[in-house]
Amino acid sequence: EVQLVESGGGFVQPGGSLRLSCAASGFTFSNYAMSWVRQAPGKGLEWVSSISGIGSTTKNADSVRGRFTISRDNTKNTLYLQINSLRAEDTAVYFCAKGDCTSTSCYEFDSWGQGSLVTVSS
Amino acid sequence: QSVLTQPPSASGTPGQRVTISCSGSSSNIGSDVVNWYQHLPGTAPKLLIYSNIQRPSGVPDRFSGSKSGTSASLAISGLQSEDEADYYCATWDDSLNGPVFGGGTKLTVL
């Protein structure tokens, strides 16, 4: 059974940084692209960032480009999202999601974690 | 504002059939497949329909998807109370070069 467990969320001041983690199990982690999708309070789902199975290719939404960095450690079956220069509008629940193939063009997210809340406020 | 347009809400009584629409353009729905997700707040979203019409194993056949041109629809027949959730369509957008989601539709079972 696929399991994705996010951690690392919390309360941060504007301009601060945070690193989210997503521990994966139940599948061959390196064979699949992984993504981060967020949901701001009262809003819908928004794709944030994706990384290929071997970690050689990444893709980011325009809203986070230059501030967010996605990475993975296939030896630890863990996905990361480094979030810098946080803004109030980055407040959201951040979900990690497994793609159905190995490239960053995967957009069929067949398994999701429960999410990690990031709150940006002074 | 989402690239894909969904009605913010939908409702039906138990046993009824409801449909949720998703409207896009030639750069997204018109050129790529559509997936649908079910999300109960506080839980992990769930893939409901992929490749326009396919159901992952375990998804009841009460759920069906369709696509025509630049629009897609999710139909739920034999509505049940446990279907009360938020539903999102999603696809790839060639102009944005990334996945895009609809704004979501909150389904209420009366």
C-alpha cells in the first residue's frame, strides 16, 4: 500500500524559510515523479512543483519560481520542498503527490499524503 | 482565478444523478486528458477518474467521466451521503507548461 507522510510544516514569519518533507513507502520511489500541491484556506488545489523520478528534472509554478526548491533523496525514499522568502499568500496545506510515471510531465496524481500546514504571519 | 472553470457548488438527494462540469480551452482540456479528484477536507485527495473516463480500482462505477472538445464532466449516479465532498478537475496546460486544477465544486447531498 502506498503511503505518503508529510512533515515540517509550522508557523513562520514573512520572509522566513521552511523545509517540508514527505516520507514515501509501498512503491519503488525512484521510478515515479513526485509533486507538491497546496491548498490555501478556503481555496482550491494549486500545483506547486514537480520532480522526475531520478531527480534530474524539476518544474515549478510561476507563483513560486525562485523561492521554492523541490528535491528528493531516493536512498531515503523522501521528497523535500525548501520554501524561502515566505509570503502571507503561501499559507496553505501542502500535499505531496505521487505521479503515474517518471517524468515531470506526469499530472495524474494517483496517491496523496494528508498534508502539512504552513502558516505565514507576523 | 483558475484556468479551468467549475461551478462552485452542486447538490442532489440520495439516489439522484448529478453532473459537475469543467470548462477550459484549447491549451489545456482541448489538448490533454482530464483527471478528477475527490477531496474531503482534512484528508488526502483521491484520484477518482483519470484519462477522461478511466476509474482506478476501488472507485465505484457510479462515478463516470467524459470529455468533449474543451469541456469535461464528472457524473455521479445513485448519489450517496458519503459522496459529499469537494471535486476537482485537472489537466495539463501547454501555455503554463504545468498541471492546472479547476476551482473545485462542493457537492452537498441533501
